[in-house]
Amino acid sequence: MGRTYLVEESIGQYLTELSTKVKPYVTGLLIGQCSPQRDYVIRAVRTPPKEQQQEESLGPPKMASLDEEWITTHASQVSRMLPGGLLVLGVFMIATPELAKDGQNALRKLIFSVEKSLSKRRLWKPTEEEVSDRAALQICSATKKVVCRTYDVQDPKSSAKPADWKYQSALTASWVALGCTVNVNIHIPLLATSPNHDLEKNTKNGLNRWSKQIEDSVFLINGQVKDEDTELLEGQKKFRGNTQPSTQFSDVKVLTQLCQAASARSTATVQVCSGSINLRGAVKCRAYIHSNKPKVKEAIQALKRDIINTLSDRCEILFEDLILNEGPQKKNFGREYHVLPQRLFVPVAGSSVMLSDYKFGDEAAAEIQERFVEMLDQPVQAEDMHIAEDISTVDICPVTDSPSDTQQAQLTKATLLLKLQQNMGLVVAAAVAVLASIFSFNYFSD
């Protein structure tokens, strides 16, 4: 029994329109959400055409001209524009009958290339029970026949399995939205051994450590801690037959642990640093979950990944911008302040789901609109773009002290922190002992 894909009805119209323009083929991405029972496809987005493709289209039809790197780059750009809970579910191809045979092999190759490209950028790992099947949709431009198959991207030797492709109206009209604001204050040391002050690599390492804190955080949904295996919508009324978008919004608070568990072993590390990076600000995060009895753990996982992705993505965007403006090699640096791009949200017509993007302060609305058309094939009105947050900054600080002074200061700080932690442990132990004796005295007195 293969997987079932429930597909937004408007996607069928979109693919039909694309099939009338095929010469000789067109590729694209399928965007949606996985769940244990079934998958949901809420958008299909064609691959942006390249200028040279117009010249190639004059010759005989060839599948060899498929630009794998261009398609995977498009997938990486699109994944940045997806809030929590949404991901690239697969790829599609509309091709002429003579290319049908080669099309399936090309789709299989694309699915694994796209997944490899996306997984490199992630700071989180998929869980064992997570769905790892991805869809390969093939449509004949002449007969309009639709063939959907899946491949397991965790298995490089995976063979094709049949899947059901079913259209449904108002698929996301009543999906659940979760939102939170996360205050960020991350201090990342720049090791003196790091060549040329590799800011991007050091930042990613620092974000990796921070992402583990987010994974271990406590999430309060509408002020409550809920058991992960309970239904998210338990106790809430579900309105059937409603085809108008009506978002059920849950406000989430993220409680980050300030210290390690008492049982965890702690060690002090002294490192010689050449400076530091400080990320500060408050980021808006959002996730969407299907309304078919979603579990609390699905919702929290989607929001966790959005928190991690949104900070990682905007740091990537900043460094790409710096490379464009200042070049890839920058051996010396003074103190610098950079502003991270702000997140904005854009509604999807006929849906309760919103897509997102990132905007630098000097970017005009027209540039954002052009990006939505190019990346998501979706026109956007300027008044529909909602900037969700205030400015967040990156502060790059070089060390001005001499190496010996720096080393001594770090050693002193590390020693003080270690002593403080040890003393705190003794104080906590003493307090527990006192409380225990008081409790036992009261107990026996009664």
C-alpha cells in the first residue's frame, strides 16, 4: 500500500496550464506537509527558466539538458520561504510523450539531489519515525495522464513505489497556526586558530550549539504544558464544511533551560579567541499543522524547526550579501555591526497558511514581489506583505588586548565560572538537605 497525497484543487489547474506551455518539458517542486497517515500538497512551483533554455528549446528534445544544479538551488531558495511544518515534498515533471521513459529516471535523480542539498543546510536531524518518502510526479503533456511514485530518500537504493494523487478543495482552510517570539542573545567566540576569521563557519558552529538548547526547551501552548502524545485540538470544536480560511491560532512561549541538568557532567574549556560574534534580537516564528487530529509533538517539532531555520537562514542570507558586496576573502576586520534581514509573511490565496521571506532595510517592495514571482510563481501585492518583527543585529567584535592578556582574562573567567558552579552545587545540596529534614520532622510530628 503506497502513500496517499491529498492535493489542493487549484494545483490541478496550475499543472494543466503549465502542460499547455511545455516545450519539451518543465520541472518544479511540490510543497506541503508530511504526516504519519497521509501527505498534503499545498503548492506546486515551476523551476524558474534560464535564458539559455530558450536557445536549447530550438533543437531536438533532450532530457540530458536538465540542469540539476539549477533545480536544487531553486529548492534551497524556496525552503527558506517556508514556515515551520512545510517542506519540499518532491518534484514534478511535465513532459512530451517521447520523453516519458527518461523522465522517471530524471525525477528519481532529482529527488535525491534536492534532499541532499536541503539536508546540508539543516541544523536539526530527522527523527527515526519521520516520513522519508518523497514524491515524483510525472504528467504527460499530450494525454494529461498523472503518475505519482515515491522514493525513500534515506535509502540510496530505494525503488519506486506507487502513490495515490487525490485532489481536494479547501485543503488548508482550517489548518492550525502556532506562533512565538524568541529573544536571541547568542555569543559566539572566534577561535584564534580559525583561518582568516572564518565568520560563516564559526557562526554556524555557534548556531549548532544554540539549536540544541532550542531542542531541549519547554514549550507552553496557550499557557499550558501538554503531553506530546495528546491531540493538539483536544477539547476544541471542529467546524465541518467550512471552506473559508479560518486560522486556529495557538500562542506559544519558549522556556530555554539556563543550565545543565544536575546529573550532567560539566567541564571548563579555555580557548584563545581572536574576537566574538554576538547575535541579538527577537525573531518571529510560525508553524502550520494539518487539522486531521494532529499530535502536540508534531506541532512542537514544526515550531522548533522554524525557530532554528529562521535564524540560520537569515545568517546565510547576510553572509551571501557580504560576499557579494565585499568579496569572499576578508582577512582583517574591525568592529562591525550588521543588521539581519527582517522576516515578513505573505498570505496564500484561499488558504489559512502564510509563506515568508526576508527583507533588508534598503530593499524595495518591488524586489520582494519580484522574488515571490521568480521563486514561488506567485504574484504578491505590496499591501499584503507584513513585516513581523523589529531589527535584529550581528555585532562582530575583534579582541583589542594582547594575546597574553586575552588568554589570562579568559582563564580567570573560566575559573570563576567553574568555582561559582561548584559553590552553587553545594548551596543547592545544602538547601535540599534542610528541606528534607524539615519535611521529615513535620511528617513524624503529625
